[in-house]
Amino acid sequence: MLKKLDKYILTELWLPFMSGAGIITGVWLGIDKFKEVFKLLAKSGASFSTGIVVLGLEIPQILSTTIPIGILLATFLAFQKLSGQSEVIAIRAAGASFTRLMRPVLYSGLICVVVTFLLSEFIVPITSPFAQKIYTLALYKDPISTQIVKGFSYFEKDSDGTIERIFYVRKFKEGLLRDVVILDFSKKHLSLIHTAKKGKWDPLKGGWVLMDGSSSYIQSESTDKDGVDTNSMHLVSNFETTLIPSSLNPNEVLKKMTKTDNLNFYGLWQMINLHQGDRIFTDKLNDYKTKFHAKFAYPISCIFLALIGACMGISGRRKVVNWGYIALGLVVFVFYMSHTIFDSFGDSGRLNPMLAAWAPNIIIGTLAWFSYFYRANR
């Protein structure tokens, strides 16, 4: 059961949190989304209610990003109020330690961790794609995909792990595979090369249906002692459609790749396993790993930011200049800049993805530790 002190401080926190998170979300909407929505209304002639629906569906994604800063502002403003009214002094005079005073702050940070995680894992993967679909339908009057995957390839292996086929797709757009190349190693030597302008997956037949392409047959008649072909025959035949059996549905993988930003941690984990199992190959593996670890690292930052805000909010009652606002702005700047910088290093592979995802928390956690002991000793 929460004690009276915890209940009192948590009561003081909820209103600043709602105000802070609401202001930041509104600013974020104004900067990033309002222009996009009004552009939609101007170009497509869509109704105003359509724009409101798109904005409403985007709010969960923005909240999952702004909640950490919301709790930072909430604890800062709440403890600034308590400090200005000498309530912090009264609580300490009643025998409560500084650690005891910070306990409800940690509770609030933990609540924000859970809310942020639930939003990003269960709400955003539904609302964001839906918002994009409504936007596309309203703008183009046709469900055209604006997402394109380029340079996708994967390997098909036998039970011994030997590569049987290499599949390469230059582009995936509008549900079709474009510029497909298949190298077939199912025989002892390279025996088949299939190329096609387009292709699609047929789940009933369990393979790729290639369209408007050609097949090159290479048949070796003799080899030397090193296994090098000394005499071979090369035949080429064109086709309108042909079926290439495969054990992996590329459409499902490619559809996930077009919405990586909206995948939950389980979806990202599946994509990482496909790469590490040598089933597919793209240049996005480090990006997937960084986003996977960030799914857990980003919500945890709420605890550190809540503690920093509370420590900065406590100040002398008669202090003329409050440097807390300046320090607060610096913390927000460091928080977002560290995420931007380390995410870039993690995506490019210049830094271990796990370290890149958790490095901002290491920085913010260090600031929280320093703020706590500095304020406790004073």
C-alpha cells in the first residue's frame, strides 16, 4: 500500500505530467504532422475529419517518444513547487530521508516505463500503419505502397547447410518482386541462372512465379583434376512465366522490411534471426539490432529522467535566479542528441548495436546519479 507521502507527491506529479506531455506532443504535432495533414487536405480535397483521424492515429507514436521528457518536466515542476512552498524542508524536518523523498519519483518513472513500452509494442504497430494507409488512400485514391525495399537477397540451404540457391531482388514495390536473379547450385556445379523482370510468390504452389524472363542452362561435360569445367554447353531459353520452388515466402519478409519502424520487438527479433540464420541478406541487420535493443532501452530512460527532474526542481526558497530551467534544457538536448548520434553509429555498424542503444541511458544514468548525490549532500 502506498503511504501518505507517496500518494501526496504522486498527486502533485500527475497534473504537471499531463501538461508537459501534452505541450510537447502538441509541439511535435505542429512541427511534424500538421503540415503533412494540411498538405493532404489541399492536394486531395479530403474532408477535415480525415485529417483529424490521421492526427489522432499518429498521437500514440508521438507519445511513446515524448513521455520520457514529459516525466522530466513533471518531476521538475512538481518539486520546484514543493521546494518553493518549503514543503521539502518540512518533509525532511519530519524525519524523511532524501532517498525516501525520491521513492515516489521512482514509482512515477516506473509507471512511465510500462506505459511507453506498451504503447510502442502494442498500440503503435497498429495505429501508425493504419494512419499511413488512410493518408495514402486519401492522397492517391488507390492503395499504392509508398514503401520500397531495394537490394534484397537470401540463401536457400539444404539439411547440411550447403547453399542450393541464391535469390536476389533488386526492388520490391506494390507487392511485386522486380528484376529477379536466381542462381541454382542444386547440382554439383552451377547449372541454372534465372532472370526475370517481375515475380511474385504463389503460396498454393509453394514457389516463385517469374514473369518475362529467361533461364540459362549450363551443362558440364568434363572437368579437370581441380574440378574446373573444361568443356561445357550453355543454353538459354525465354519464358513468359515459370515456377521456381522455394522454402521461404519472400513476400512476408519483404512486407516486414517495408514497415521496420512499426515492428514490435518480436517482429524485429524474427528479422534478426532470418539474417543470422543466413536465410536472408540485406544491409539492414545493424538497424534491426539497434531498434530491437532500443525497444527496451528507451522506456528505461523514464526512470533516470524522473530522478534528474526532481533533483533539479529542488532549489532554495529565496533563490532569485533558478538555473534549473537552463539545466533542464541542456538535459533535453543531451537526451535527444545522444539518441540521434548513437543510433546513427549503431545503424552504420561503427558501434555495437546493443551499446549504441544503451549508450544514451549510460549518459543520462550518470547525470541522474550525479544529481542525486549532489542534491542529497546539500
